[in-house]
Amino acid sequence: MKISAKVDYACRVLAEMARLHGTAGFTQIEPLAKAEAIPANFLAQILCELRENGLITSKRGTQGGYALARPPDQITLYDIMKAIDGELVEFASSPEGRTGRRMKEVWSELRAVVEEKARGFTLDTLVAKSGSEMYFI
């Protein structure tokens, strides 16, 4: 399993939108791109996919932009990953051969564990406690 840059960017931008949820109406691409250091052109593509999958809404015009379609505690990491990349764990195994059937079972078990864990993380758990985390030595 490999987490794509696209999924990482989607998680980061949605976490930023979760941080702003309830305080601002719609947020435009430029501030989101700057806050999360994501190229604006690539972010536009990601936001389009997130909108098509019902995770965000958009509004045109000078007061327009993007906003979460649901509260942050109702959008999971699973929802984001599925919207951007499809299946979390894909496998092209065949039940043929001596261990084919068993490997298919193992991959299915692994997918179930990953999906369960991803459903346990919501946007509100991804949001940093403050603008930037501080570490003390």
C-alpha cells in the first residue's frame, strides 16, 4: 500500500478546512494552497474530486470558494482515501496455485484492518491543536 501525494494533499487541505469550519463561510483556493504548501493548480484538481465525491461543496463568485459538506467529525480518512484513490488496498491475486486461496484471504483481512483503522480517523482528529505544533525539549 502506498499513500499518494494526492491523498496526502487532500487530507491536509481538508484538515485546514476543518480548522476553519464554522468560522468562515467559503474558503478560496489560494489561502488553502498557501496554508498547506500545495501547488494551486494541483489543488484545484483535488478539490474537484472531493466535490464530486460529496466531501466538500463549492460556490462561485467573489464570496465563493469551498467548504466542507459535512461536519469534520463526520468525514473519515477512509472517505478521503476512497474519494481520491479508490480502494485502500488493491490486490490482483488469483486463487490458483498452492497458496493462491490463502493469499487472497490474507489480502482481504489486511484490507479490512486498514479500512477499519482509516474509518477511525476523522477530520477533527487530523486538525492540529494550534496553527503550528510546538515541541519542547
